[in-house]
Amino acid sequence: MLEKTLEKIAEKILTLDEASLAALWDQYKQKMEKFQPNREWERSVIVFFIINSVRVKNHIFNERIVHHYQQGEPKPEESTPKGKPTLKLVK
């Protein structure tokens, strides 16, 4: 149950735009730095780290894509075909 809940949260977070999140980074950093023993402060800490998590994930993802490209390897999505296979017309 807990694992499925976390996966659903992650799926929702993956739909968020990094640029929009980055615009909120400073706001939540300031809230986090002003400690108050309440639920609002706790949420601010969680949001701050969610924003950082998305930024780190995108950074790692982009580094890996560049590495694959420089090594002449196929892009990860090309190595595991999805959907219908590519068909060739033979006469």
C-alpha cells in the first residue's frame, strides 16, 4: 500500500514542469529556513526537497543522454522499442 502511494506521488511529480518548480525554489527555501514547529514548515521542507529531486533527476537524465550520444550508443528509448513494430513493405 505504501509503495503504491509513493509511486502515485512520484508519477504526479513527474508531470510537473521543472521551470515552474524552479521559480518556487527560493520561496520554499526561505520558508524552510524559518523554522517553526508546525505542519506548514514540514510541508515547506518536503516541497523544497521535491523541487530539488526533480532538478537532480533531470540533471542526471541529461548527463546520461549526452554520454550515450557521445559513445555512439542508441538512445535508451531506441534500445527498447515500444508500441507497434516498424514494418517493412516487401513486394
